[in-house]
Amino acid sequence: MSGRILIADDVATNRIVLKVKLTSACYDVAQAANVSDVIAMASQRRPDLILLGQTLEGGGGIEACRRLKAIKDLSAIPVVIISPTTDRNARLEALRAGAEDFLSKPLDETTLLAIVRNLMRTHAARQEMQRRQKLAEEMGFAEPSSSFQRLARIALLAPAVETGLMWRKALTQELGQKVDVISKGKALEDSAQGNSVPDVFVIASNLTEQGDGLRLVSELRSRLSTRHSVIIFIDEIRNGPAAAMALDLGANAVMPGHFDAEEIAARLELLIPAKFISDRLRNTVDQRLSMAVTDPLTGLYNRRYASSYLERLEIQSQQSGKGFAVMLMDLDRFKSINDRHGHIVGDDVLVEVSARLRDGIRDMDLLARYGGEEFLIAMPDTEFEGAMAMAERLRAIVGNQPVLSASSGANVPVTMSIGVAVAHAGKVAPGEVQRLLQSADRALYAAKSEGRNQVTFIQSAA
């Protein structure tokens, strides 16, 4: 299953229809009929997403959302309110109650599933950062976070300058802070040069030409400097195909129909603090664990950290029922590279390969230098097909282009062999990590024996 979803509605038919849509997309779906059941089932099952009917028995979906967000252990679970109407006031009330999104009936299935994917992806990435933060605390390397929070840098990208100025005036009044209007070219230039970039982009679907808002979303998400910026996409056509595409490209939220300063302000009240928390978690992990748990040459996590991480991943997978994958990767004939070019060039190769691997994995994956020229990747919530596809992709990323040595200027051809092992969803048992490491090691040996520069899988013995 792709993830756990709790749906709640006081009408059984609505629950059944929604469950059919979600189970057909391979989600594990549970149902509740009232507010009390929602709280109890959320506490027991810890779903990855909660969909609440607005007219839910026992206080309504918005009240259920408020109660969920007030419970520390449940507050991080994304919530979507589903309303029988397009009432704007209800939409604003839901967002101000902490809901991540608000949908009106009739539901567009494509948009619904895009929102589900988007929120689950974001939730998984935040859980991963929190897991690493907790590990840092347990190892004594975390420091108390500051209560200071700076003002967010917000940029509007509108179809015309006059429109942008109107948007800025309305949003400035709602937020009480400075808001900038910038062009598409300015956004791309700053992100490419690594200049001080906005924390938030509000992007119209059509800027200088039809559909270029979507292309801008894709560009911003692909660039390191704006990868974690908040993006709100304004879709001029309610329930149009651009909404789902924007979410799948990485927009945090889509506003259907038109610019609404009140709604954007309500969304930013949730999205900006969440961004700053995620930024702080990333920085904490990077800074406080660096000396103890990272490899000084490559900057990757070292074997010590990877071992602790895998132990926690095993426990979490047992609790969530989700699977995970492990890869062991080894550079082919690395000794020959050192013998021919010298150890300094060998170090250049290790640094470049590490960078290629780091750029190729997901935010939620862990990459570590496991030994001399050996690397490990752990992939949470991953089954066989996804693991093998990622392994083949990484093998190609490493081997398709020689490494240019910064020290000698030599072009050094390099390839990598990869062994893959998978712990399947619902079947993670105590000691699973050790079994997977043994299986991945055997698979790596097989890849080497069968000619190198390939991916091999061996089933873990139960």
C-alpha cells in the first residue's frame, strides 16, 4: 500500500465512494463516522492523511480538525476538509483551523489524488527530518531551537504588472508585511545564481504565455536554492488539469479560480511556520551531527550514523506497516584508479560520485559512505519495483560520464555495482536490517562476479 488514509463522513455512501477511489490507487483506507471516532482512530492508526467531511457528526469536520491539531502527537498529520458546497467562508474557516486543504463537491478525482500524493510526500519528508532530529538529540548533538522567527520573503508572479500591484496591495493588508512583485525572469535568475531567494512564491498559471506558470513551478522545484520554498499556484480554471499537474510538480497548494488574498494569508499561516521548522531541522542535522556522524571527505553520513538510522527505520516500519529497501554500492576497480592516478585523484572520484548519488536520491532517502569505496542507501516506504528503478537510475548517473579530477584534470571513467534488498510492507520482523544487509551484500558480490556495472537483487531470507 502507498500509505494510510482515514476518511470520515456522516453519510455511509460518501465514505464508500471515497474509499473506492482511494483503494483503487492502492491506499490503505479506514473509515470513521463521527468526530469521536476520528480522534480515536487517528490516535490508534496514525494515518498519513485524514479526509474529513464538513458535516461530520459530533461537531463537524472543521471542529474535528481543530481537535486533531491541538493534540501534539496528531497535529502533524495532514487534514483535508471536504465540503458539499463551494462556500468561501467555510473554506477560510477550515484553513484557519489548521486544515492543509479544502475540497468542494463534486470531487474531481484527478485533483483529489494529486492532493493526496502531494500531502503524503510532504508529510513523509517532514517525518524523515524529525526522525533524524530525534536521533541527533539521543546522541547529544542537538541544541534547543530559537523561538525567533524572521519575516518570510514573499514574491508574487502575476500575468501583468498592474495585476501584480493589485495583488500586492491586497496581500500586504492581510499579512501586515512587505510583499514583492517579481517577473518570471527575475525568479529564474536569482534561483540560478543562488541569490537570496523568496521563501514563498505565489504564481499565476499564465504569466507571459499560456501555461508558463507550470513550467516555472517545475524549474523552481528542481533548483537547489528554491527546492524548499513554498509555492502557491493560482489556477484560473477551477478543477482544471493544471491544478493536478502543479501539485505533482511540487506546488504546496493550488488556489482554484482566482487570487484571494484572505485565502493565501490563511494558507501561509500554516505553510510558512512549517517551512521554517523544516529548514531548522535540516540545519540542525547538518550542523550538529556533522563532526560525529559524517564522512569528512565526502560529507555523506558515515557507517555509525547509517547503523543507528537503520535500527530506527526498522522499528518505524514495524509500527507503520510500510516496507523499505537497502542498497549496497561499490565502485568497480577502484584500486586500479588509485594505482594509475594516485590517491588524490581517487579522493576526487569519491567526492564526485557522492555528489551524483546525493543529487539522484529522494529527500526522504539516506545516503552514507559505508566503507572505502562502498556506499549505502536506505529508502523508506519503498517496494521492489521502486528500489530497482532507483538503483538502475543511480548506476547510470554514476557511470554515464567520466569524473573530471579537480586535482589532475584527468577524465576518469567510473562504474558502480549495486546490490539491492527489500523488506516488504507488513513483513518487517525483528532483525530485518541485518538480514537485508546480508542479502544486499550477497547481491553486490553477485553483481561483481557477473561482470560489474550492474544491479542485482537477492531475496532476503526470512
